[in-house]
Amino acid sequence: MTQLRRRGFLGVGAAALAGAAVPATALAAATPASTGAVTLRWWGNNGWEIRLPGGRTVLIDPWLTRFKTGTYTPAGADPATPLSVDTALIDHYVDSGELRADHILVTHGHYDHLTDIPYLAKKTGATVLGTETHLNLLSALGAPEDQFGLAAGGEYLDFGDYTIRVLRSLHSESGTRATVPFPGTRPGLGEAKLPKPTVIRDLVEGGTLAYQVSGGGVSVLDFGGSNYVESELAGLRPDVVMVPAGGGKIHDYVSRLLRVTGQPRYVLPPHWDDFDYPLSEPARDWGGLGALRTAVAQASPSSRFVVLDHLNTLTP
């Protein structure tokens, strides 16, 4: 069986040090949420919770289950790894009021971004935005179709207290041929439902989107993979940019991104933790965090590089 390694998945160079623990001093302390301020909470991987004044909440790529894949082991992840959803864990966070959502934004269709969304959508009633492929996969996994919002990139949506700007983007590339893992699309939204995905290779990329969420005087720009379309970002001046670790195959990855976005006040790294370990444990660096920190310091010394641990928050 072909194996998938996360370093390749994110386009990281072979010199990255896998499995290194992050010193406690490198992690930002938890910040209490405030109803009068925007707060950003990291749910591991590319999972973000953006709470806005008035209690409105946007989730990006929430994946709480984190079933074991062995992705960061020398053997890599087996594409036939079964998909699973820890409904009890999700119930715990949602039923306690600790996790809620008005919108759920999908950056792309891979297993570590999409798998929990159908159950979360049912629990929260949130509107789910994604491409035709993302929505087809979600439908096949049992997500409520009346909560879908189709996006292709270019949309600028106004919800009163906040706006969501949808941007065309790119997934990370890997290997000597710079390919995207689990590529492909699943078109035909509203036609015959796809067979239910059962293993991680069934969840294809399906196009990649980036999102800028603005509200409460703060704008936040998120990418689901370590790549982007530079022309899509021209003129944007976000306060916070989530820059995924990786990007080894992307020319001048960090400096181009921070230059085109105007050297943002904050840079927050997602996608640096080994998700074989649960959210209840401290995040473990798979090897990309140090290189990203160095690249940000060189490209934008005025930007504050903030590393959050699992479930911690930042009030920018």
C-alpha cells in the first residue's frame, strides 16, 4: 500500500526535525475570551475558532477527533486508514457551550480538515461554506444539505456583525513533481449522492480556498495549506495571518506571503502539530515550526509570531 508522509503533504524539506517537542516557553498562554473582543482559539491542525463581539462564531476546518494515522512516523500514513468521528468528544465541547458555530469554513477536502464537519454541522446548525467537491463529500458523509453554502473563490459575504471573504487558493505541493496528495474533484452537486467515504484517500482535495474573516475591528486571514495565489491577496491588509508550517516546494513561500499582505501584526502558525496525539495533550511539533519561525522573523520582523498550544486563545 502506498504510504503518505505529512512532510510531503505540506511540502516540507527533508531537513525538518520530526517529532521535536515544543518548549513550554514557546507557547502562548491561554487568554480568557471576552464578549467585547475578537478571540482566536486553536483546535489543532488548521482548526480555528473565531469568536466575534456579540457571540457570533466562525469555525475553520474543525477536526477534533484526530484519529491515529501514523502520518508523522517514518512509514507515513496508510491511505486505507479508516475514517472515524468521536461523537462523544464533539458532544462534550458543543453541549457544554465551549464550542459553537454560525459558519463552518472548509479550506479543502482532505481527511484532517473535513471528517468532523458533518457531525458538527448537525450539532450546531452552522452554515457550511466550501467548493462543489467539498459539499458533495460532506453530503456523502451525512451533512445536512440545507446548511450548505457553495463557494468558488471571489465571494465577499456580509453577515452584519462580520464579513467572510472567500479567496481562490492552492494546496501544498510535494515530491519531485510537486504534486498534491489525494488530488481530484467530485462534481455534480445536487445529482446522485457519492458513495460514503470510508478511508482517508476517499477525501480528495477538491480545490482549495482561503478565507478572510473580518469583524470587531479585526481581520483574520487563514490558509488550509502552505501555498496561495499571490494575486488573490493583493490589497488585503489583515491584522492576523495564519501561516501553515511547510512550504518547502513553494518559491519564497513566507516572504512573498507576508510582503503581499503588508507585514501583518500577528502571524499564527497552524498545521505544525502531530495529530496522532489528542487535543487534551500539549501540541507536538512534527518538525516545521522552527523553520517557519525563522522565516517569519527574517521576512517581517515587525510581525508578532504567536504559537498557541491546543485549545488556547489569543485576543489580537
